[in-house]
Amino acid sequence: MRLRIAHRIEYQPDEPTQRALYRLRLFPVAGPVQTVRSWSLSIEGGREEVRFSDHFGNDTRLISVEAGLEPLVVEAAGEVETVNKAGVTGKHRGFAPLWLFQRETPPTAAGEGIRSLADGPVKGADVGRLHALMAAIAEAVPDLPAGEPSAASAEEALAKGGRAVDKAHIFIAAARLLGFPARFVSGYRASSDAAEQAASHAWAEAHVDGLGWVGFDLERGISPDDGYVRLATGRDHRDARTVSGLPPGPDGERLAMRVSVEQ
């Protein structure tokens, strides 16, 4: 499938800000399930200082912004050709060792609730156990109502409900308890309902012997197909954020985001 994507992010500070350095992960990297046919990244109100591939293999840009009230506007757009491999993205790559994805992080810390959840799908083949885990999370975790603040951790999300990011963290925490290296993925997903979307998407991957990394979309209860485009991966959402390092001013800042994904 060939997908056309447009992603616009605008931050408008409410009060004058100091100089800042922001990190962008908005440039998809070619791999086993996607080929980047064209991609552009434009920045207003800031200047690109350096670009590099981080230790997770993510294309990363550092953007500096001068002090003042000028908005920062970032627009990413292009076309990516994808293939459906039933969520399997293949062997582990990058400088980060595989064991790093078995380490607990603050957003993926497992408490009694997640430990109980992981005690369920213990039999059968590895992929089957992981799909059973995904189904168990879907049953246990309701969607977080609009306007409700996101949970601070996977354990809290299990108790109060969550969004795609939260459910991915729950899956990652539980999969690690089952002995699987697991990681967070940020990216885009084509929707049959509408091209315009409120934000980018998030899902999880677990590493299975003999297959490599296998994806699980906790929001939809499926493995990613050719309607998905990957942007970045990491131990949790902090390693794979599309934009990070944007500190709010005294009264916060206005954020406007628009994402379009169409075939």
C-alpha cells in the first residue's frame, strides 16, 4: 500500500519563553515493512542544529528556538510504501542490545495488577501467548474518557483506563514479565473512517525467537498491517516521542496538531 501522510504541529507559547532545544522524531526510516518514497520536514520558528540516528535507530533532529513569543511550526509530509507482514518486522537492529528491552522503566513498571494480568496467558506458542495477552488487556482496560488526563504509569492505566499509549505500556510491562523483550512504537495508521486524525498512533512490539519483532496494536486488537507507518521505537513512549523537550511556560502553551493519512 502507498500512503500519503501530512503531519502539522504548532506550539504557541502563552508567555515569552527562553531559548530551548527540541528533539524531533518525525522522519520515517526504511525497513522490512516500509519504503520511504518521499519525505520532507519543514520548520518555522526554529533552526535545525544537528541530525543523527539514535541508539534505537530513530532518525532524530535537534531544533533550537530563540527566546520570545514566536510559535514553533513543524510540518512533516511524504509518501511511504508499506507491505503486510502480519506485524513481523524482523530481526533486531540498532546499537541498543536486546536485553535493554527487558528492563523496567517508570512508565512500564509492573505492579500487582499487571503481574496478575501476565499470569493468565502462560501456555501455548509464543505468538499465541502474546495475542492472548493483547486480548486480556482489551478486556481489562477501558478507553479513557475524552478530557481525562493520561495515566502516569502502566499500572495506573490498568486501574483507570487508558489510550493507545497507555495500553501499549501495559502490554510492554506484561510481556517483559513473560520473558519477552518488548518496546514502544510511534507512527501513523490509515483509517477507513477518515483521512484526518487528531494525532499520530502508538503500538507495541515483542521480540519472539525465530521471528524477531512482532507488533501488537492494543487499540484495535490486531497486529499492524500495511496500513501502518513506523516513525520511532524505544523502551517506552519517552524514547519514541515525535516531539520532545517542549517545556510549558508559566501558564502552559497552546498546541495544535493535525494528521492526515490516506491511500
